[in-house]
Amino acid sequence: MLRSISNSLIAKPHDARVDLLIRSGFLCLRRIADYFGIDYDPDPRPDDPISVTRREFNLLCVELEAAGVPLKPDRDQAWRDFAGWRVNYDVVLITLCALFQAPYAPWSSDRSVAPYRVRILRRGRRRGPARRSAGPPAREA
């Protein structure tokens, strides 16, 4: 999450490696979601809703400015960029934080449940290939 904020908001030269880092992170989260049967949109639109509000984003901008962090001048574009990244992992992150009772962290475990998008865990269905549970090998009769 920190990288998506940094990439979209902080005034610094673009580094494509950060894009790859964010993408690999949300793909990993999705693999975990697949394993636990957490439902998510595999192809969200960049303007789909996220659990972080624009107001929260603006408050972060004020805090960073007060700390002397150089920010990009176009806050509307910075918000669109941030939300466009966040939408890829928002539901999975919030659901996993609630499922595992993650320690408090702003913009993740403080959401407890994002009621507008989080769905009940699917029982018996998985997105990925079938997985065999760990344990001793099956005995032959």
C-alpha cells in the first residue's frame, strides 16, 4: 500500500520497478484470496469504489505537506492514480485483515469490513487449481 501512495502522490521521477512491485504484491494477495476462497473482481475498473475515501486521501496530503514531503501538484490525478492501483487489492486486503484479525494499521485493519464490496467467503469453491491439504499420504487399500 505504501508503494501505491508513494507512486501516485510523491513528486519524484517515475520508476517502472515500483509499478512491478505493486503489481506483484496485489497478485500475491489475490493468490492468497484464491486459496481461502475470498471473492474479488479479477478485472476491476480504475474508478470502482475503494474503502479509502477521498477525504482520507486529502488528509494524508495535508500531513505529508506539513512534514515537508514534496507532493505532485495535481491532487485529482494523484487520487485517480492511487485509487486505480488500490482497487486491485482493496477487497482482498480488507477481507484478509478481518479474517486474520490483523493488528491495527490505518487504511487496512481499521476498515474491519468493507460492506459495499466484501462478500461472504465461498465454501468449497476456489478460483485456482484444486489444492490437496497437507498431511500424510493417502493409504492404499
